[in-house]
Amino acid sequence: MADAKVIPFDDDHRSRGGGAQRPSRRRGAGTRRPGGGQPAAVGEVQPLPGVASVQDDDPVTGEDERPQEQTAGRDGGGLERRVASGLAFLRRRLTGDYEVDDFGYDEELTDQVLMSLLRPLYEKYFRVEVKGVENIPSEGGALIVANHSGTVPVDGLMMQVAVHDHHPADRHLRLLAADLVFVLPVVNELARKLGHTLACAEDAERLLAQGELVGVMPEGFKGIGKPFGERYKLQRFGRGGFVSTALRQGVPIIPCSIVGAEEIYPMIGNAKTLARLLGFPYFPLTPTFPWLGPLGAVPLPTKWTIQFGEPIPTDGYPLEAAEDPMLMFNLTDQVREQIQHTLYKLLVQRRSVFF
């Protein structure tokens, strides 16, 4: 496909101006005869009694009207650019003049549409606070490892927005997702467009080799499907496959701790029979779902904190280290302990679940 220049919707926030400006309308006093104070007989405008003449250098008229008209011009130009940008975006989507990578990632759609849909949930509803984003490298591959919770995997999406919106190098996070994500209609397509891919070593290594940021949540369904009574207690991190992947590519591992997701759907029960019938790993029962129907599916507006920890380097190990089970166990345990310690620290610091 032909390359197309992407013009963001919000260009006017970065570069205001460009609209045509009308000349300021200025009022002047009538002409006067040279050397005399009497008004001219013809074509003069005489001031009303008690009202001072308005001169060209009047500080009110000369400086008040111009900024208003200039601002109007700038606003009009910004609106025109937004409309033109939107129309150009629609044209590219309709004609197929856009690019996706081998995994189905659509960067333009993600930046201009999908992130805009997730951002209100991130900023207004969960009010996410981000810490330690400077620990994510500005370039090159890196593996972000986070805890997983919340009954519904919203935490991965919020972590993706955090990296996208707060990293100074405007990096994108590519998440590794479970098989179930890619068999669900609609969800499958959206996940691919957002840059998610199957949680397998081959895909992860390929992305890391391309210098991408890759996110993984090793707890899997054990993390998001655990009972509310076990909140913020990390489950087993599998067999350490993510460590082996990082070692093969020599990329740093960045622990990430997410507080707030555990309480959005407090899971007080699990309808296992119904889960087996539907092919789900669990079927959550919460204080509101399924008792309140669709209304019960609305998450609670908890206050979130996402903290990225200090990177754990892996480039100092030899190539055969990726096959050393003891080293993989030690590094996996180190990452898990760092995430767990940070979770406890953040829980102590927060004032309330909702504030």
C-alpha cells in the first residue's frame, strides 16, 4: 500500500493559527483644519457633548477588538484543519490506503480512534496515575511484565494507554493475549488492530527483535479469575517462558504493578458449570452481575495507579542462559517479588479504593 502522511485530529492543540485574519476595524475622529480647533464644514463627524473622541491610538478600541478577531481566525483555521484531517482519514479507510503490520496492528487507527475511545475511561473514570514511566527505554525492545486482575482484562488496555500517552518517546505497547481473545467475534479484530498478538514465544521474540515494547501478564486467567478475597496476591507466573524470551533477545524486563483493577468487578463466586457450557475459564459472580443484568456489567469507578519499576537487564548473560532452568526460576522469582512488593507499597499509600 502506498504510504500516507498521518495528520492527527488534534493538530490544533500543537499549532494554533493559519486561519485568515481580517483587518481590525478602527474608528477615527473627523478631520480638522490645520492650525484651528474648529471642525471642517463638510464630511466631519463631531463628537457628542460629553463624549470624548475616539482616536486611532485609543487603548481600548485599538487593542481590544484586534485580539478577538485574530482569535476567531485561529479557531476557524483549527476547525478547518480538524475537518480536513477527519475527511482525509475517512478517505484512507474507505480506499484501503493505510498500512497494517504482519500481526494486524493498525497504528493509524489505534492513534486516532481506538485510543480516543479508551482515553475517557482511563482519564475520567479510573483516573489512572502513572509512575516510573521513565524506566521504559526510549528505543529498542523491552519486555513489560505486569500483574493481572479485575475479572475482565481491562488492566492490559489501561497499561497500553499509559505507555502511549505518557512515554516521552511516544512508544506503543504490544500486548500478548490469550487464545480466547482471538476466537471471540469483534474482540478478535479490535485486539489485532490495537497491536495485540498471541501469547507465544515465537511472536514475542519476533516483536522484540524488531525493537518493540512487549507486554505480558504471566498470571493469565489465574490472575483475573481469582476470588476477591485473594486480591493483590500474585498467582504463579507459569514456567518462566517470558524470562527465556527476554534472555534470547537480550532485552530488559520491566516489572509493572497495577493497583485499582482488583475492585472493578469484585468476584464473590464462580459458576463453573455455566463456564464449561460457554467454553470460558470461569463465569464470575459479583455483587451486581448477573443480578442487575447489563447494568451489572458496568465496572466500579475505582482509582488506579500504574507503576513501572526499574529494569532488570538480561543482556549480560550468555546465549545458553535461556536454557538454564535455575536461572529462569531465579529471574522469574525476582520479577514476581518486585511486583508484589510494589503492590503492597502502593496499597499502603492509597487513601481509598475510590479516591
